[in-house]
Amino acid sequence: MPYSIVFFDIDGTLLNKENVIPDDTREAVLRLKEKGTKVAIATGRSPYHLRPIADELGIDTFVSFNGSYVVHAGQVVYEQPLKQEAISALEEKAAANNHPLVYLSAENCYANTINHPQVIESFHYLSLQPPAYRKHYWREKKIYQAFLYCQPHEEGQYLEAFADLAYVRWHPYAMDILPGGGSKARGIAALLKYLGISPEDAVAFGDGLNDKEMLSFVGMGIAMGNAHEELKPYAKWTTRHVSDGGIRYGLQQIGLIE
């Protein structure tokens, strides 16, 4: 089947554990573009944290913030910010528990605490510069995603208190806070509608728990060999490990590159 567009997650999919793009992945994406297939990124990262990877691969279309902010060729085609009243209530509860928050707009991100070790550790995990302090940044800009810093056994109180928000844990210390119903699939659906492409004509590669909806939604959802075991049942099939030519092998197996 001739697919029209391929979506790639970043961490653990385009990037290996050293947070670099393997040479075979870079070559495979280049060949895919040369064949005329549209290429896009679908990630939990912000536009500014995905930019170096997108620039390296020559990609100008992305679904960021786990679907809350979508850009095609420099134009915003979909956005769903968090509601200020939800952020205010979340901040109050997090403060009572001494749980830090990081607020992410389309332009920048700031922490509401100064040099918190868990915030620093999580950003270093992604090979990113930890955010500066700006306590009430959420009052200044549209916020598309927040990071809440709590351990897994502490998260239940938030899921119960704020059932209208969406949550994705991506680090032992941190989880994404998203608008209710937010997911990569929602952002992808908006982009596909804008481009006039059917979901059945789309491919997606992913490895994390925030890729469940995306892999289920597209016509060909492919899990990386290194994917979380809970993700794999949501994929049509599983390719090789990111460090073992997983992207190239996957694209070859579905006939998009030789």
C-alpha cells in the first residue's frame, strides 16, 4: 500500500540512548523524502526542543506537546492550550505537596521553582538545558503542556482531582500534563485533515507510552524494538531496535524505501 506520510517520535525512535540520530536513520529519512513521501515529527517535546532534530533531518512539519500544537511549513494548523483555571488549581495542589511544575509555551519553558534537582535531572535525561525560574509564567503565555514532578505512587491524587486533564509519565520523577483528551493522535488527525490525507494512508513509528493512541490511529503503526512492552500491542508490528537500524528496516518492510 502506498503511504503518503510518515510520523516519527523523537526520543527512542529517531534518537538512540545517546540522544543522537543514528547514521542509518538519517539516511533512511533522506531516502524517504527523496521518494516524495511527506515526513513529520510527532513528539511530546516542545517546538524549540525538537528544532535541532527537525533541522538536522530537514523536516518542517511537526506535532508537538503530545498533539497540543501542530505546525506545517511554518504555519500553526492546530493548537489546544491548557485552561488557566486548570493550571491555577493544579499549581495550588502541587505547591501543597512540594511538587515542582514546569510550564511550556510555544516559545519557551520555565520552572516555578529554582534549580530543583528533579527538574534538572529530567532535562539532563533528554540532553536539554534545564529551564530558568519564572513562577507565574502560565499567566503570561498560552501553556500547551506542563511537567509535574512527583513519583508514581504520588500521582493518583492528581488523576483523581483533575480527571479532565490528560497525563503521560515519561520519567521516574516527571509526567506530562495535557488538555483533556490530548494525545499525538488528536494532533495528527488535525494535520491529516489540513493536508487532505486519510489516516489509513499514514505511518507512525514510536516507542513510548505516549505513542499508544498514535500507533492505533494511523494505518500502519510501528513500534520500535526498544519500545515499552505495553506499547507493542497497539502497533501493527514491531521493527528492530533504534540502534539496530529500526527505522530503516521498518521503512523497507512496508515498501517505502529499498
